Amino acid sequence: MTKVNLLLNLPLLDLYQAAAGLGRANMSSMLAPQADRVMALSEWEDRWQEGRIGFHRPQVNKMLEKNIDKVLNGRTGVRFFFPLCGKAVDMKWLADLGHSVVGVEISEKGIRDFFEENNMTYSVETVASLPGAKVFKSSEKNISLYQCDLFNFSSSIEGQFGAIWDRGSLVAINPRDREKYAALIISLMATDCRYLLNTVLYNTELHKGPPFVVPDEQVHTLFGSHCSIELLNSVEALTDRYRSWGLDYFTEIVHLLIPKTS
Ligand code: SAH
């Protein structure tokens, strides 16, 4: 971004923050109960091994389906990035539509389950530039899943992407890693990238997470200097699962982020 652009964008950001002045006080009190929560990678693997994967959905995500035209923006054969992909069936859906998918997931079980449950054969290779990592590639579809810590992944491995679908990812990483996460995601965005981001809101006094709450205002502080940000949907989604956590509301928010240089 040029210096001029940066300067031009500042007043807008200030304006946003001033308008959200009240929200800012709310934001810190909203974030405080979860700020120090840390999930070790081994805890995620335990969840996979024990089948405690309530985050997984057997159907294609409604928010993705609803907004796919905005993400594609007329393009075909788009390269999608799935941070913290789990075994999301959305990856197969996109590959069936002719797009390609690169995902990153720490759980080898999650990755193998994805291919096996979708009746896909796959190969496994080591990754020269990522010691300890493996890449699982579908033999028929254009899907490559890297088994590694997301924070070891970079644009030197698969280049940049034309789209990112972030469901259960920004909300799943430890809250203290958000700035690092935003920097990584920005570095993976091609200039024409369209980043669909699903976040959640609920009363953080009532549930420790994950998923962790990411207020809209924080989406702006994390990505606002590099991306234009559009709020697409805000949907009340309280289900029995969330009621059983003691929650009284559970809102799913979707933003579309586009690099300012595009
Ligand atoms: N996006 C998927 C999975 C969400 S749950 C979905 O919507 O279904 C979060 C996933 O991220 C888990 O599968 C967990 O194993 C994985 N994970 C958590 N931290 C990670 C990290 N630092 N690097 C890679 N994978 C991670």
C-alpha cells in the first residue's frame, strides 16, 4: 500500500473507532474472560482421538453457500485456502465445483478422516521446506491438506490464494495469537483475494471457548489497515448445543475482506 493510501485510510479507521467508542469499552470486557485461555495442539489431537469434534458439520456450511457468488466474484478455478480445515465437507464441495483447495490442519486423524469419509484416495508426502510436516493430496480432486501447525505455514509453500474460507479458525486459535494470525493470513492473500470470515459472539462470562468470541471491532483492528471489510450476515444461531454450554445467545457473523490494493 502506498503512503498516500495509508494516510487516506487513517481517518476512516479513526471514524470507525470513534463511532464504536462505546463498543470499545465493551470489547475489552467482552475479551477479558478469554484473553489468557490457551489450547495446546495436543488438546486438539485428543479431541480428534476421542471423537469430541462437535464443531464438525456434515453439511456444506450455509454461510459459505449463501455468499459463494461474492467470494468467486465471477472467477472460475479459484485457489481456496482453508486455515485450520478439520474435515470440513466444504472442501469437497468447492473441489467438485472446479476450484482447488489447500488446507492446514494439525490432526492427522482429521485429515485422513476427511479423505476416507468422502471416499477419496490420497497420497502422503513429506514437505522439504517444512520439517515434520506432511502433505496429503487427493488423487482425483484438487485438494492438498498440510498436517502441521498453521503458524509454521507460509506463502513460500503454496504461494498466495484467490479466496480464503475461515470457519472455526480465527475463533479457534488462542486469543493471544490473533495479531500473528492476521499477519499470516494477510501474507497469504493474493491481490484479488476474497476472504470470507465467520466469527461468533456470545457472553464470554458464560463459556470459556473455543470457539472464542471475536468482536466485529477486533476484525477491523486486525485487518482494517490492509483490507476493506464488509459485514455480510449476522445470524442468531442459538442451538441446544450452545444452550447446553449455558449460553443465552449465540450470533454468527460473516465478513468479506478484500485487500485494499485490489
Ligand atoms: N474449520 C473446521 C475445523 C474447526 S475446529 C470446521 O469448521 O469444521 C479447529 C481445528 O483446528 C481443529 O481441527 C484443530 O485440530 C485444528 N487446529 C487448532 N490449532 C491449530 C494450529 N495451530 N495449526 C493447525 N491446526 C490447528
